[in-house]
Amino acid sequence: MRLVLASNNVGKLGELQALLAPLGVDLLLQSSLGVPEAPEPHKTFIENALAKARNAAAHTGLPALADDAGLCVDAFGGLPGVDTAYYCTQYGYPKSDDNNVRALLEQMQGQTNRRAALVSTLVAVRSADDPEPLVASGRAAGLITEQRIGDGGFGFDPVLMLPDLGQTFAQLSAEHKNQRSHRGQAARQMVALIRERWLSA
């Protein structure tokens, strides 16, 4: 089965391709099919993921999978949330993973409440008008470190510490990260849903 990923993020493609491997799906980046990015005006992960999935399906005629994910920081009332990708731009930095981490560490200086969670919501649709989208979500809670630790992963992986491991996501192997991560949790739920709803006889 060919499935278009409603994202242009190569890191996300690699993670999801590995996580969805049990289904034998061929996951394609939307940019490789000429799909423009969907507007994301919504305040929740599920609404934005659904909008992205419907947009990719509408432009390609293929089933689509979208992931809307972000960092929810307790001390900031759950923000940046759905605006995570653009977090650094409100502090004058150009949009990038590196600048997002820099801005977060600056804003967290002197903050004693360092609880945060990476959240992922996956939505899959068979077509742009699918009345029964599949929805899966995952949440990986931890603490924001005071500096970057580790060289792996992407996004906020170097600054989200898993207290029970004493390591950040950036210190984990790809396999171990996928077992623990927000996206890994959501993807395992999605594999089960696709098997049950789309592939069962």
C-alpha cells in the first residue's frame, strides 16, 4: 500500500517508515509528489493533523498519514504546543530545530518547573473525504535539561530528559527512542488501527 506522509520532514519520514514497517507500506513524502503544505490554523494537534492528511489525500488521490506533534511545557501552560515548529521565530530567530532548542533553553532559564511532554497525534485517511479518519496519539513526558545533551535525534530530543533513564532522547539509539517516544507510541496504535480497519478481511 502506498501512503503519502503529509510532511516534508525527512527525520519524521525515517522514524515513521521504521515504525510502520510491520504493515509493509510504502511511505512517500508529500513534497516528492508536489503537494503544497496545508494551512494549520487550529489550536489542537488533532485538528491540524486532520487538515494535513485531508490536504495530502486531496492532492494525490492516495491514502494519507499526517503527524502533528509538539512540545508542551508545563511552565508555559502547555505551549508552544501546535506552534512548536515556529517557536523560535517569536524570539527573532530564523525557523530551525537548532534555534527552537536555543530559544527554549533561554526562556527556561531560572525556571524551577521543568516538566514537559512531547506529544504526537497521527491521523490517517483513505481519501480526502474519509468520514472515519483513524486517530492515534502518544505522549512522552520528561524534564527540560539546562543544556543540550546527546547527538542523536532531531527537534527537542537533546533537551528532553527521561527521568527514569537519566538520558535525553538524543542519547538513545533509534530503536530505543522509537520504543519510548511520543511518535513511537502513536505509530504502534496506528499500525493496529490500519490492520483492523483497512487491511482485515
